[in-house]
Amino acid sequence: MYCLLRPACCRLKKDAQYKPPEVNYRAIIHFMSQFVKITLSLIITILLIGAAASLVQQNDNAAPGTEARLMKPKPLTAFQLTAHDLKPLDIERLKGKWTLLFFGYTHCPDVCPMTFTELAQMARQLPPEVLGDTQFVLVSVDPQRDSPESLAEYVGYFNESFLGATGSIDALTTFARQLDSKFSLETDPAGEPIVNHSSAMLLIDPQARYYARLKAPHYAEEVLAQYLALRNSYSPDTP
Amino acid sequence: MMALTKIFPLVLLLLMMPTINAADKLHVHDAWARETPPGTSVMAAYLTLQNPSASMYTLTGLSSPDFKRIEMHRTEQHDGMSKMLTVPQVILNGKGSIVFRPGGMHLMLIKPKKRLKAGDNITLTLFFTDEHSTKSSLEISLPVKKATANTRHTLHNEQHDSHSHQH
């Protein structure tokens, strides 16, 4: 009766040859080793990411605001523009001073006056010894309308010590290219000139090397912080 | 005959009513023009236009007795270049607002009749059409100011405000 109810049990009893199913140890070991491998690689990945993040963090802590610096300073080659004081603006005039340079034009109603208002504000906040070896330059890419005389009035309006400069289209193109900058001159349907220009602010070091590129928009306090950080971490021997 | 002459000014007034009233619903604030260095032929002006009504308006143009021409422009950053694009018209949604601000949309005041300095005032007329193509205009006066330095924070807030009003 019992056997009828539990046929498997009866069979077990009957079949003396029965062996319990063999455990596939190989499969278990394989599974375990895969599990360990995956877990380990996950842990290593997490650790690596953490380490990388902390490294980046440390870099930031070391010199905040220096992100605008080029990987390698780029020595400028000969160029010649005319400054608003009718003297040349060339490599010699860049040497021995830090130069913050912006491409623009005087008939620009919005971005250029905004940028130079910010630069004037920044100049007021610079420590005197820093201001002493800093020059601010507007390079007009609209030489047809901007004469050195009109540039003198324009830059002088923002700060008496600011420099304005311009030159032939060829000279401007060559110079802008050296600073990874560009401009274009078009005419709108009403016949008015349209001037497009790079909006980045370029920093040139006292060895006349293109040193850093500050992205727009340019706010006084941000340009000031970046400029001081770049100067403080500067080593003239950087090749 | 008497009746007609009496009614005529009233009819005229009634005809003018929509023209006067339509744009009067709109509010203009924070309007100013940037004082520019001597010798420049263009100035930028900024303002906030607010529409408390539910109807939509289109700002189709501007004029001023103090300038040869006025255009609406937008400064855009393309591929690291700063470009000025002409904006032919701007839609002002019901309960919405438009912000003309430094580095964004601005009014370009072309060829001033005389050099304008901080403290001077400019008269501007804004032209609108509403949903029924009815024309209206709004005359405003705004001061010329010498700009002070901005911060990313103040500009960002203005932008944020304009978004929240538009939606």
C-alpha cells in the first residue's frame, strides 16, 4: 500500500544499483571563478574611477582657473599691426608684458562694449604690480571703418591705458590664425557691413607666446580669477 | 448736419481706440541704452516686454526720431565666433515676456542723429500686430546709461525669468 502511494520510494528500495546524480563540480568551479572574475574586475574598475576622479580633483585644487592654458605655449611669429598711437603693434611690443587680447570692431553694439566694460572693471581690481605689466588690446578686424584714430577714442573710453590696433586684412588674417582665431566680413541686405569674429579672449605671455584661451562670455570677476591663477602657476621655462 | 459733426469726432475716437489700447496692455521695464564711445555709429538698447494679457502680440519693428533705423538683433555663438543675426519679428505670447539683454537679443539703434550720452533719453516706438492682424504701437522713453560690469549670475537669472514667463 505504501509502495503504491510512493512509487519512487519503492523503486529506490528495489533498485540497489541506484547512484545519486553526480555533482558537476567542474561547472560549479567554472561558475565560481567567473563570478570572482567579474566581481574583481568591477571592484578594480570602481577603484580606478575613484582614483582618477581624486586625481582630477587634486589638479583642480592645485590651480583652479588654469583650464584655459594651452597644452604647450605657442611662440608667435612676426606680424605687424598699427596701434591707435600710430606706433606698430608687433612681437617686440608684446614682450615683457602679459597681454589680454580680443578681436572685435568699434561698430559692434553689444558684445564688444560689454567685453571691454568687463575688462575695464577687471583692470580696476588688479593689484597695481600686476596691472603694471598687463596690457589690454582690442584688435579691430574692421579696418575699413576703424582707423587708428577712431580706435584711440574707442579704447580710451573704457580705459586710458587700453590699446587698440588694426592692420590690412592680410595682416589681420595672418595674426588671427596664429591665435587660432578667425573673422569674416559680410554685407547685410541693407548694405551694412556685418562683422563676425572669434569671441574667445587670448592671453599672450611675456615671451610673446600664445599662452591661454579664455572662452566667452567674459565677466570681470571670472577673467580676473583665471588671469591671476594662470600668472601664479606660470613658469617662464615651460618649453 | 449738426448731428453728424457731433458724432464724427466720436467715430474717429472709436476707430482709434483699438490702436491706442492694444499695445497699452503691455508693460515695458528695465529699458536702457548703452552709452557708447565717441565716434561709434550704433548703440544697443535693452528692455523687458511683458504681456499680462492672454492675447498674443508680434513685435514687428521699432522706430525713433533720434536714430536713422532700429533693428532687432540676436548675438549668437557659432563655432567660437560671435555673430549678429537680424531678427525680423518677435512673438510675445499671452502671459509671456521677451527679454532684450546684453549678449542675447538686443535692439540695435543705428546712426544716432547726435551723440547720446549717459543721462540723455531716447524715444522709441514699438510696433505690434495682434492675433487679428490689428496694428498697434507703444511709445516709450528710455535712459542712456554707462554700463557697469555684469556677472554670470545676474544674466543667468534674467534668462531664467524670461523662460519661466514664456511657459
